[in-house]
Amino acid sequence: MPELAPYLEHTVLKPDTAIGDIARVCDEAARFGFAAVCIPPLFVRDARNMLGERSKTRLATVVGFPMGYSSISSKSDEIKRAMDEGASDIDAVLNISAVKSALWNHVGRDLDALTLATQSRGGVLKLILECGLLSTDELVRVIGMARDAGLPWLKTGTGFHGHNATPEMVKNLVRLSGDHFKIKAAGGIRTAVQAQALIDAGAHRIGTSAAMEMLSLK
């Protein structure tokens, strides 16, 4: 099995996340070569200080999390603050309610605003799709709009809505989007075998709170 660490985003997004959790994941990510840490917006400035400005570990945080239906302006403000405080990656939740209501103009403006707010500050945007809640037709339309907006990454889900990442989910995203996007899988990924299956299916990054267990470091 290839080395997993470079694929893993060491994630702590539980409701009771505390500053000690942030210190732990930052230290572990730096020591073991994880691709990134993914943490709540509250702790971005702290995590940047803990990692250091020259760290190779990317610092990701979430926006519109976990529901996605906050306003366009509030999402943009969340991104601007996170980037100003030191985030390098933004994982932003699609407005699923707008998709389900066929409010496609709103969806398009949302994606454009997310992209602009992130890329204008030199960041990387990952769009959280919640694949388990979307039909194939909805996915096709959202992916096309994401391509038009200039988004570089798609993410399978938040892991908060009962739809864990599967190889089939990743393969479907690859099939629908071609080579245009990189794919992050997240949600219920607890073992190295699961992670490798997702990578084999086409995932470029794995979001997990079980990174240490996967590498048998805990």
C-alpha cells in the first residue's frame, strides 16, 4: 500500500473542538507529513501560528458548514476572514437548498462569489457537494457551473448528513467531471483500507479524523 500521509487532511470539526485539539492535529500533521489540517474557522489564526508561516502543511477550514444555505455575502465574509487569518484552503458547502429549489441563478452567483473570495486571496477552494443528497442530473448541472466558475476541487460531502464517502461516489464524480477537478473524499473514512480504495477510485485527498489510526500511530 502506498504511503497514505501525503493524501490525508487531518481533520477535527466536532462541535466540542477545543484549542488543545487544534494543537494536537497541527503537531501531528507537521510530524508525520499530512497534506493538511482541516479545522473550525474559530481557530484559524491559532493554527497558523502553531504551524508557522513556512509550514508545508496546508491549513484548511470550512465555510457555510455543514448546511450550506447561509447567504452569499456571509459565505464571502467567512472566506475573507479565514484567508486573512492564515487559511490556505477553503472547504465551502454548496447551497443544497437552492439546488433542490432549482434556484440556479442563485447557485451560480454563490459559486462565483466563493471562487472570487478565495482565489483573489491566493487560496484554494474545495466545493462540498453532499453527493448523497443530489441526483445525477443535479450533480451534472452543479459540476458544469463549478467548471464555469473556475473551481479546482470537488468534495464528496461533509460527513454530517449520513452519507459517507464511497469509491462509487468518487468514481461517479470522476466520470461526470473528467480531468477538470481534483477530488477530496470525506465522511466516515476510518481505516487505511477505506482510504486506499477511495484513492484507487480517483480521490486526490482524504479528509479524516482517524489519520493517526490509519497509519497505526495511535
